Amino acid sequence: MQQSSEGRIQEIVDKIVLDIKTTVQGKLLVAFSGGEDSSLAAFLSKQALGKDRVTLVTVDWGPFTYNAAKSGVVEAARSLDLDLIFVDGHIRQSQIWRHGPSCNMCTRFAKLQSVLDVDHTSYIATGSNLSDSWGQNGIKINGRLYSPLIDLDKKTIRLLIEYLGIKPMKIGESTQREGCKLKHLLKMMINFSYHGKAVSCANEILLSFLKEINHETLLANVKIIGSLSKNIALVNVLPHLGEQESDEIVRRLSAIDVIDEVHVLKDPVKLKVLANPGLFNESLARTRVFQGFIQKDFAVPVSAEWYKSSNSRLRTFQVVGFEYDNR
């Protein structure tokens, strides 16, 4: 007799719970964002170890944490019935972004290191899985970092979440990946009061506006690009906004004193990207950065024209301009 779909899902749950029981001997900290992956990891960890051996740790990104995120994380932790603590990560994050965007470095040295510093003996459970670059490395245990979901893809994770009745936090930024606002700053953050303020304020205003007009979205963000002396806001919303709504969000974002231009994207664009010489000279690395980071959160098709940077401070890339691509 063929096994039912619920039976197969329960089999996956049982396998992960057993793996956690076998791997973790003491207490477990869960790097917790409140989203799908970390919520599933937390739920299964509690099933395996009991609530007294599991603590959720959320990294606070300061001005780059969405207003809705902090209360959302608290509510997600409450629904899981697990203790939650916050740790600061925005200082490390800001140091990384001074040299250009790097979510991978931010995950390793700002997020995970901040959680590791909470307790120097416990394992740290992450939500890494086949849908992210860390999970694709296939390393379940790396030092004290432990990824119990590493063999799962996003579709399976969502099936498990539905089956188990878990309620992850939803900010409204994306149905795929939500998080801090800084990932939408596609250039170096040399001056927080200029570059940081632009990306922080613009994204908060956009989400507030969409909630105000009751516009349900799959994607919503404001990318900040341009030279270091010019902030250009590229608004990405799916489904696209109507003409009146587009005009209104342009008006609101243009009122931010550190934003110089605002464009609501509805047609394909080509980005002008400066790259560190090491990145520029490696075509495979450029492709991975483009597909894995730049391209993901745009509401329109995107291409890139790459240029070698002479700025020695730039370690990754910087999007300095764009044009509509009507080919």
C-alpha cells in the first residue's frame, strides 16, 4: 500500500526530530528571525528537546529592523511557547556594509557570530536549507553551527509548516525572504545619515503605504543605488501599482531629504554595476552574486553591465546607475 502524503511528511518530521535528539546533548540556541525556516527549526527543536532546553535568539538590526518585525518576532516566539532574547547586530553589520553589500558575510559575521557570542558552549540551530547558499554547501554541522533542515527544499519546508500548524511572522516585504532593510542598499554605506537613512526610511514608508491602500503583495522593497553622493530609489512592488498609487509613493519618497530620485519599476532595467577587481575578473563569481543577491528582489527583469572599480574600499559591488532595457 502506497504511503500517504501525510505519512511521508510525518516521516520527515520524525527523522529531523531524531537527528536533533542525537546531535544536541545540552541546551540549544536557535538563530530566530521569525520567518519560515527558523520557525520550523525552532518547532522541531522543541519537539526533540523540550522547551526548557531551547532558547530563541534574535539579532536586532537597529535602524534596519522593520518596525513590524520586533513585535512579529515576539508574537512568533509566543506562539511557539519558547523563551526569546535579543542581541545587537547592527554595529557589525554596518562595518561590513562600509565595503559594499554582502549578505553572506553579514550572515556569518554579524548574525551568526552575534548568536554564538551569547553562549560559548551550546549548539546554534539555523534554518539553513537547500534554498540558500549556506545550505547548498551541504554542511550540517560546522563548529557549533547546526542546520537540521539542510536536506529540505523550500517546498518541503512549507508543507511541514502547514502540516504542523506553525505561524511564521510576515512583514510584507516578500513571500520568499524577509529580513533587514539594509540588503536593499546596493552600494557602500559610508555615511549612515545619508546612505543608511535612505534605505531605512524608504522601505518603512513603502510598507506603510501598501498597508494603507490594502495592496496585497508578493514583493515590496525600495532599492537604493547610485554614486556615493547620490541616492536613487528604485521601487519594486508585485503586483505592480496603478498609476495613481505610483505617483503617490513617488511623492512620499521624494520628500525624504536624502533621496535624490525615485523610480517605480514596471519595465525591464539594466543596472550599471561597479565591482571589486577580484569579483570583476571572475565571471562565475559575478554570475553567482547577480543571481543570488542582486536579481532576487526586483519586480521586473534585470540585467547587469559590469565595470571594474578603482575604489580600494569596495570589497564586493556597487550599483551606480540604471537604464530601462527595452530590447
